[in-house]
Amino acid sequence: MEVHDLMQKKKANVSNSSRQSTELAVVIETPKGSRNKLKYDLASGMFKLSKVMPEGMVFPYDFGYVPSTKAADGDPLDVLVLTDEGLFPGCSVDCRLIGAIEAEQQEDGEKYRNDRLIAVATQSLLYSETHDIDEISPVVLQQIKDFFVNYQRVRRVEVRILGHYGAERAVEILRRAAKQQVA
């Protein structure tokens, strides 16, 4: 699958603006509000339980991946999807890419990048006017970053947030992952 199959450039619905938005399909693995981290297993074609979050910790938004990509951690590229209600595992969602959180992860002595794209479901009513990561409340954005650090910390995995960036940088991350394409 080519990069142009993963994303489509089109004008964003922003009055008097020439901003571009990038749309892509995301497959949901873990729904918003779940303590269970699910992961699609390519070999079996099924979703498997990957982790259980500690009591009181849940996914703040739907979490999934971009099909036919391969990120630096060897998995398909992760996407946090902002939408009104939690979706279900396996649901394909048309999304508008709004940015990325770049992160470095260290596990069992091995250090690697584990970037996450941030996208808005195109059908969302609550986030219909959100076109850039900087339009998310700074408090909410910090909570998302803290979530990625803290949910790994309980497993003795160190995550260091390198920064958050807008849609242009997110598209670069997506293009790199599409070139590494998972079979």
C-alpha cells in the first residue's frame, strides 16, 4: 500500500483558511475508557489482550493504528483518536491528522522511538473544529502525555516525551512508517 492510499490531502473545513488536513483510516484496538490494552495480532487475525492497566487507570481516548505501517518499535504506527464516545476493537475510523507526540521508550535495556499520532474522528461533533494539536487545551494535552508515561511506568518501562508537533510533522512520521510497511 502506498502512502497516498493511507492519506488524502483535502481542504479543511475552516472558514477563510487555506490550511490542509490529512485524512487517514485508523483501526481501533483499545476503546476509550478501557483498562484492557488490546493489540491486533497479525498472525492470528485476532485482537489479543496485551496489558491490563492498574486500578483507576484507563485509556483517555480510543487507541489504534494505521494499517500497512511499521513504526520504530516494530508495530504498526499508533494513533490516539479524539472522538465523542468510545468505539470498539476492529472499527475502522476515518480521521483527520492533527499532530504527533514524539517519545523515546526504554525497555529491558533497549531504547527506541515510540511516537504516537494524534487524530480526530472526522464524524466527531465535539472535535469538529479541532485541526491542530495546539488547539487542544494545554491541560488536556499534558494529561495525554502523562498518560503515555505513567501507563508504561507501572511495567518498569521508561518513556520520555520529546515533544508534541503539528500535522506536518505527523505526516512525516506517517510517511516513514508507511515506507517500513508491515506485511
